Amino acid sequence: MDIAEISDRLEIAEVLTRYTRAVDEHAWDRLDQVFTADAVIDYTASGGVHDAFPTVKAWLAEVLPMFFRRTMHMLGQIEITWTDAERSAADVVAYFDNPMTLDDGSGGTKVAHFGGFYRHAMVRTPEGWRSRRLVEDIVWKRGL
């Protein structure tokens, strides 16, 4: 692995972190530094939408705060597989664990947990690495 590949891998990992922090902090405009304008996002495994990035961004901003007071993603085991010889595109899989708080129906709070894989198709753009496709793959959930 040369220094350029190490740099690409670190930059891709940073995009993943940027994604989870934007969602956790409800900083929806920061998702513009995660996804390409034409990206497609699939949240159907968790009961969400499957649509183009602008539609999903608006959906997240409207729906996520209605159900979940706080979320706190943790990522691990990031696998990056280059999909072209120029190393300008990659399939990226990251494990995630995401505890989320929600109203328990009696004025208190309960914790729900989702775990699974984020599957991104990443591309190098003039602005840096971006995701052109995200598929959320739920492996387990509890507390719902």
C-alpha cells in the first residue's frame, strides 16, 4: 500500500464519520459533503425510504427528529474494495451500531438499537470522496 492509497482510505473513512455525525447532530446540510448530488439512498431495511439524495435529505430532516430524540452511531470494520484500476471508485462496507432514544409513551425515554452494515459506492470527485449510493443493511434491532 502506497501513501496515496493510505490517504484515500483515510479520506473515505472520514466521509463515513461525516455521515454519522451529520445524522446524529441533525446537521442535514453537512450531508452535502457526504453524497454526490445524484446519489441514491436506500433505508428500506429499517422502514425508511429509497430515493434520490435530495428527497432523502428532506425526509431525514422531517422524520428522524419526530421519532428519535438522539442517535449515536458507532462505526467499525471498514472494508474498502477498489472498483477500478485508477482507484477513483470503491465499494465500502462499514459495520454500525446505532443506539437511539425515543419517547416511551409515558413521558420518559427508552433506547432502541439498530446494528448492521452501511454499504456505500464511493467515487472521487473534485471536492473529494463522496458516496453515490448508500444501502443500509439491518442485521439486528431491539427495543422497538
